Amino acid sequence: MITRTNANNHVIKFLEADKHTNLNILGYLDYDRRADIYLYGGDMEKGVIIGSAEQDFFFVATENQYFIDEFWKSLPSGFKIFSAVPAQTALIFEQSYGFAWCNPCKAYVFTGKSEPFENSEYKHEALTADDIEEVYYYYTFKEEVPIDPIRENILTKDSSCIRVNGELAAWCMVHAEDGSMGPIYTKEEYRRLGLAKIITSRLIGKLLAKNIVPYVQIISDNAASLSMIKDFEMMEYSHDCVWFGIDKQP
């Protein structure tokens, strides 16, 4: 039987036992303490699934096929989005229900083994409200995602950018809903100058100053970002994960 509750110390403790894998879920719970916690049988023996049936947006911390099946049965019909589910668990969903779309990613987490990369040649600063529309213009997923999340990221979370002669050249921010870094973007005419390293390093430093563990999810075919993040010794590969959508039929 599927039961629902709200975030509590028992749930947090369960997720922190595998913290690097569950950083996105912990970030979401910090963002929305009223999120629904789905359990099987009222306890966490089989794991937890977290999210909102109203928003059709979920995080998964279980590999239990039976729990996943019962959870799926409990949901109303409609399109469901799942955030950065560990690859092995995502495979269960794919084999059982099929994906309408998916974005395989690689997660990297700060481990504290070296200092962030810095370069004093360029001045870096935070993004402002005046940058919202321009950042959204270059956003890879703007056809699927409205401007509101980008606005919230810039206005409520840490960010770093570099301007060249007053023009926004490169930027990096933090996703409000899960605390991950991204998107990281450099305009084409300013690439190969090392700007992505500088802004990423600066943002990492801001997060560390607040005792927040920096992490990033990079789409698996984004060779440029994967190559760049590997230059940071303190950002170590954690696990493969998948963002995916499933259309549940009536």
C-alpha cells in the first residue's frame, strides 16, 4: 500500500546515507518542504519517491520494482516528469512503462580535494534581473521550459558571470528546485578563453562558503561541458542518471 507524508528527519537521514546520489532530492526538499513523500507500507524499507502529483514532477530513491509498480498505479493519468533518476532505477521505469523522452546525464560532485580554479584577468559577478531574458534566449530547453524557472534561479540563487566590454559573455547559475549548478553557457564568440572554468569555479566558491555541496548534472553527449568539468579535480564523477518523461494513459 502506498502512503504519503511530508519531509521529516527520518526521510532526510535515509537520503543522507547515500548523499552524493541523493543531492538533487535533498535540494528539492530544501526548496519545497511540503513535497509529498511516497512510501510503501508506511516505512522506508523499500525506499522513497518524492515529488508532487499536482505538478507531475518526481524524484526516485528506490530500486524496488514492486514499490515502483504500486506507486505508478496510484498516480492519475497524464504526463509525468522524473528528475535525475539513477540509471539502474531509470531502466526499471523504461522497461515497464517506456519513455516519451529521456536525457541521460552524468553527475559530478564536489569532494573537497583541491581549491577552485581562479583567474584574475576577468572580473566575475552575479547575474541580475536585467540578464533574465538574455539568459533564457540561450537556454537549451526554452522550447519546453517557460522563463519562470530561469527568473527564479537568477533572483533567488547564487550565480556567476563574466562580461566583456559590458556584454554578457558567459554565465553559470544554480537551479532553484534542486540546488544543482546549471546551465553553464558561454557565447560562441567568447569560447576557448577559459571563461567557463572561471565562472564555474567562482560559483563553487560561493556555494562552499554557505556549506552547500556543489554538484552538476551534465547531459551525456555534451562533450564540451564534460571535458571542462574534468579539469576540476574536486568535481568527481558520482553516477549516471536520467531525466525522463512518461505519458501515463487512462
